Amino acid sequence: MAEETRTALARLRKLIADDPERFTRSYFTRLFTLDPSMRDLFPASLANAASGFHHVVDLVLEVAPEPTGHDEAIEVLAQLGRDHRKYGVTAEHYDLAHRALVVESAMMLGPDWTPDVAAAVDQTMGLITGVMSQAAEQATGPAVTRAKIVEKFQINRDNAVIRLVTEAPLDYLPGQYVEVQIPQWPREWRMLSPSIPANPDRQLEFHVKAVPGGTVSKSIVTESALGDVWSIAQHHGTMTVDTETPTTMIAGGTGLAPLKALLLEMCANVSNPPVHLYYGARYPGQLYELTSLQRMAAMNPWLTVTAVSEESTDPWWLRAVAAPGDLGFRHLIGTLAGAVLHDAEDEPGHWDTRKVLIAGSPQMVVATERRLIIEGARASRMEHDAI
């Protein structure tokens, strides 16, 4: 690539990075001007879409002039293309997106927009839309699978367990999460982790917490009802259990869901490595899955469960079915990271051979991972969903 075009692409990347909000706002305005009907494909708020779009453009502009890094960028774009099938995006829409990207780039570069630069930008932006379009066209299976709510359990004012039956089998793996859209919030997609493995009966179960300030999660907990039809799209995530590696699982609240799915899959195996699950919440009464974990641990000696809560007693509005001690579980008071480190401190080399899986709120995952690394756990042996 000529130095002129390399410099222009680097300048374009910097201009976008200096004010990504202005870039994405201008781009989407230009796109919807080309075809106003495309606005209906996106949620009411473009904040998440705009942020993700900026990061994708930045990645491509970073690797385009370089001899390496293209494979990673192409895989990211291909996954985005497969994901965008759920919006109903067509090849014609990608053509319009390409045009809007090129025009927006020309406006930003101004006098630097020479014929050679124009050709390089056209090729770079064509990589984004071309790979996404081709991946969507080559994807197998339906873009969206419908699922009907058949049971709902209101655990407390903040949590609910939703059980559904899908119209067709899903092929997600235990530990993964799927994209979900509910009828109360059309075009708003959220990531939820199934708490049971995929099965021939097409059963699906989610554990949902109403996030403070959240819209979709609150609607699921307070408004969803039997008979509601949800849309289920792509699955993501790479959390797994190694068949030969002792594992520490750390679950905060509804973060138990993907780890429970992994445990249920392991229960079907003849033998498993030792697994120690730390299941935590703020109050003991919020550990609503302890009864099912008791049955699981009783039949599987490789599984150890420790209950963890930040408070030792429940507030007046929360009543547990049974206290952790009454169910035979050890109950530690404090944070999940503190509980895990408490057990590891008297065992030299504890982290040398163990794998660690962490699931919960983004804040909990970040804080727990950071503290464990500081205390000697290996980052290379930790897994969690993307934050």
C-alpha cells in the first residue's frame, strides 16, 4: 500500500477516534437518508449499535494497511454478518451501508481525498460490508427461532426463572449465551445464558435479574407472561470445562445459569474432574438455586458447593426457602473473591492446575478476576463471557 493511502487511512482512523459519537451519528443519518425504511431495522436507541459499529470500523482501519491481523478482523466481520440476519438486513442494505461509509469518509478527509485514497477507502469499507453480506448469505439454519413461555417462576421482586419451548431445536453449547428479543421490546436484543443444555424436547430456561435502570430485564421479570413468544437468535461464548482439569466455578446471582448448564452436562458423564462451585449473592435468601444444587451435589461426589453472601441475614422483604446451613452447605460471609481466596490460601500451588470460570454482572466479573490475579491466579486459566 502506498504511503499516501496508508497515511490517509491512519488519519481517518484518528479523526473517527477523536469523536466517535459524531462519526456514528453522521453515518447513521446519512444511511437513513439513503433509505428511510432502514431505520425500522434498528432499536429506538442507537447507542449500542453505534458503539459496536465504531469499534468494528476502528479495527478494520487498524489492520487494513498491515500485512497481518486480517484473519481476526474477517472472523469478527463474518460473525457480525451472521448476527445481523436477525434484523432482516439484505444485500441491498449492505450496498447502501458501503456507500454511506465511503461518502462519510470523503467528508472527513476533505482535501486528502485523492483518487488513490478514494480507491483505498472504497476497498477498506467494502471489506466491512462485503464480508458481512457474504457471511450472512452463507449462514445455515434460521436467523431467528421462536420460543413460547410455558412456565414462569417469580423468585422474588428482582428475579424470575423463565421456561420456554422453542419451535425448532437449538444448537447452543452449555456455557454459551444467546440473543433474545421479547415482544414487549421489539428490535431490542439482549444476551441471556440458558441454564440447561440444549435438548431434543426443545426446552429452554433463563434466569433473569431486573437490572436497576434496565428496560428489557425489568419487563422480563415483571411483565412477561405464559404464552409470550420470544425470538432467539445467534449463540456466542466459549466457556467450557476441561475433562481432565480441576475447576473453580464462581457464580454471582443469575450468573449461575451458564455454569449450571455446564454442570448438568457433566452429570451425564461417567467421570469428571473435581469442581468447586462458589455461588454468591448479597443476601442468603437470594441463593434460590441451592435446593437444586443440593440434589446435584448429593449424586455427584466430584461437585462441591459453597454458598457465599455479603450479608449474614435477609432483609424483611426477602424470605429464603431454607438457609444454606440447613441444606448442608458451608456458608461464607463476604465477597466471592474473598471466599475463593480463603480456601486457596493454605494450599500451595492451588492455582497451578486449576481452571477458573466466572459468571455474573460485569462489575462482579471484573472485580473478581482482578483480585484473583493479584493473589496469584493465572489469567490464562480464567474464562468468562465478554464484558
